[in-house]
Amino acid sequence: MHGIWKAIGSFVRRADMVLLSLCIAASVFGIVVISSATNVKGSAQFVRTQTLALILGVILYVVFTLIDVDIIAERRELLLIFSAIFILLLFPFGDTRSGNRSWLDFSFLPFSIQPAEICKIPFIMILAKTMSIRQNKISHISTVLRLAVITVFMFGLIVVASEDLGVALQYLFIFVIMAFVGGVSLLWFLGAGAVLLVASPFLWQFLSYDRRSRIWVLFDPRIDPLAQDQRYQMNRSLRALQNGGVTGQGLYHGTMVQSGSIPAQHTDLIFSSIGEELGMLGCMAVLILLTAIIIRIIHVGIKSGNYMNRLICVGIAISNRCKLPIIPTDLFPRELADITKAGYPKIKIGFDVACLAVTAALTFFCLGHLEGLGIGTILAAFTMGKGVGIVGTLLDRHFRFVSVLS
């Protein structure tokens, strides 16, 4: 009994309870909205699966808090072998019903498993440990090549085994950010950028027609004008967000959500489901919560004082960031102004001031002090919208803008 209380005391001293609380809050929020998004097909199974995942996540948090992560990272060769074998299981057991082979589907499990997502953690540990060992030679060609080989190996393995380029690109993004934060010379990034720029026309030819169309559709309005193919998911997603407006239609009351009209509404497009039922306020709550988790993870890494631990925290934070929905700061106020029929300057100022308040709250809550709020930032938040509105009005009097591809 004494040993149990000692272990509990050790966990409380070493754990970051703020981070744990944020993660539990995000998970509970996710379970609630998934319950609503799957109501049309019976949500019990999905809620059970997500609840089990939450419990398992808390258990793993406790375990990894009590175990020195360096002990695990020391076995980086075994971690790499484990990751390779786990991903290779997609060949015999991968589920191809979704169009690629990203998920393992075992009949004896009530849920599917995506190896590439799980293997991000070992991948981050491998990179962090390798960079930690060679910290004094971090920009040496042997170090950079070693990191690049590990990354390219994982990237290629995921593309071949799962045919999921999107997840594979997240590994490249994690590698680039960790290398930058770890102190790799800027010359390497400039060189890699130049090589990528030269090679881009050749790489473009290797992309399938579907992947190229998904890129072109962002710029060419002539592609799928009826939104039946490449624009279908984007069109349904935007319609759901428009339906939700500012406050939403209410949980279990979304017109499209409860009729199952949004594709993958409990997975890939869950953000659109949230937008329809909880509105812009619900979407902002999600972004604030996930951003708070990322900031807290980076804060924990900075406080650790250990080079490898900092890199692991940055890697995990970036891994989480890869899954966030993208809302460009200029596009969002414009679309909201169109939906609400309110003036763009008012929406822009309100949005910027809200972001300012969120930044103040997050940095004070997660870091213990205000950060990144200079006088210029505050003035810009209150004046930028009006300035953009004035310039926009002047431009509209003399110019008409059209797509160069239309």
C-alpha cells in the first residue's frame, strides 16, 4: 500500500496536471460531438470506442510520466523496427474501403487502428535522440543525412504501404520543424528549398490525376463547377458551416449532420459538423482548446531544460498541429461577413480583438505571463479592419478582380 501511495505522489509531482486537464477536456468534447455526428447511424459503438481511447490515453500518460523517456529513446533501433513492422501490417490486414490502405481492421477488435498515426511518437523519439547524441555536430552532413534517411524511410514506407500521401507529408513537416528548432543550419533549409523548387515540375508528373485535381481546384473555378467530384466535400463542408452561423443549430439538431449529409462527418469533416451544430463559437472553442494544448506542450519542453525532451515536446506539438483544421485569418472574416451580411470592417475588428483576447488568456494561463502583445499588435487589432475596409472600397471603385484561370 505504501508503494502505491509513493507512486501516486511521484506522479503528482512529475505530471503536468494543466496539460492532462486540457487533454481530457478536449477528449470529452470530442466524445460529445462524435456522439451527435454518429446519432444518425447509432452512436453507442463510437462513444464506447472513444471513451476506451480516453481511458487508455490517461493510463499511458501516467506510465510515461513515471518512466524516464530517455530509457525508451535509447532503444531507437528497436523503435524504428517496431514502426516498420507495424506499418507493414497494412499489406495483409489493411482496410481499402476508404480508398487507401491506412487502417488496420482486425475482426477481433471493435475499432480500427491507423499505424502511421501511432508511429509518429516513436518517430519523434528517434529523431530527438539522434539529434541529442549529435547535438555538437547538429549541422554536420553526417547528422543531417542520418536524420533525412530516417525520415525518407518512414515517408516512403507509409506511401507504399498505406497509399496515404497526406499522413506521410506530416512526417516531413515534423522533421523540418524539429531540425529547425534543434539548431540545424539555415543553409540546409535554403539548399533543400532550392532543390525542391527545381524538382517540383518533375515531382508534379508523378502525382496522380486525382491529387493534381485537388490542388488545381483551389485555383481554377472551371474544375467541377457542379461540386459533384473534387469540390464535393469542400462544398458540403462550407454549407454546413454556413448553416451553423455564429451560435449553431444545437447538438443533435444540425440539419445536415442529423441527416448524414456530410461525408465522413464524424472523422475527417468533424469540424464542419461542429460548425453546423455549435456555430462559429463552437469552432473557436475547438481551436482555442487545441491551441492551448500545443502551447502547454511547448511550455513543458522549454521548462524541462533537456535538449532531447524539448525536441520531443516540439515534435508532438507539431504533430498535433498537423491535424488542426486550417482557417486563414483573412479568409475567415470575409466568409463570415458574407454569411452574416455584416460589414467586413466590423467582422475583421471583432475577429482580431477576439484573437487578441484569446492570446492574452492562453499565454497567461499556459505560460503564467502575457506574451506577444505589444502596442503594435493591439493597435493593429483595433484599426486593421477599418483600414482594409477603406482600401477595399477605393479599389472596388476602380478595379474588378477576376481569376486568371477563369
